[in-house]
Amino acid sequence: MIKKDIVNKVAGMMNLSLSEAEEVVESVFTVVKNALVSGEKVGLHGFGNFRVVKKNSRPGRNPKTGEEIMIAARKVITFKASDKLKQAVNHLPPEQDE
């Protein structure tokens, strides 16, 4: 699924024009992106959590030449799916709260 497909589905579900739906979808993506850029964790209840993790520099190896190289420190975005999303993907009934 690509962004265009998401826009089409949102337009159909919300009874919006394609341009209105595209604006909504783009706004949500912008809010999530800006939060991650500023170092915030983004939690979407029932979906999962996005967060930025710092990776330290580390030694590596070029697989073609075998030459040792240093892999630079960087930030990566991680996503951890919620239990509800995992259950839906695996077609399991939701767990009942006791």
C-alpha cells in the first residue's frame, strides 16, 4: 500500500474529496515526522510506538573485500507494534481484560 492508496481509503471512509483526504493524511505524516525529528516518542494506541534510537559507531567489514571499516554513529527509527495490531495480523481474538 502506498500513500495514494491511503488517501483513497481515507477519502472513502470519511466522505472527503481526494484533495481534502490528501491534506489530512499529509498533516498526520508531518506531525509524526516533526515529533520524531525533535526526539519525541510517537505512540498510536492500538497500533504501536515509533521512537528514535541512537546507534554508536562500530567496526564493520566490507563483505566484498573483507576490508574493515568504521560504521558511523547515527540515529534510527524503530517501530514496536502493539499487542492489538499483532493479534489482528495473526487473526487472533483480542485478549479480554480481567
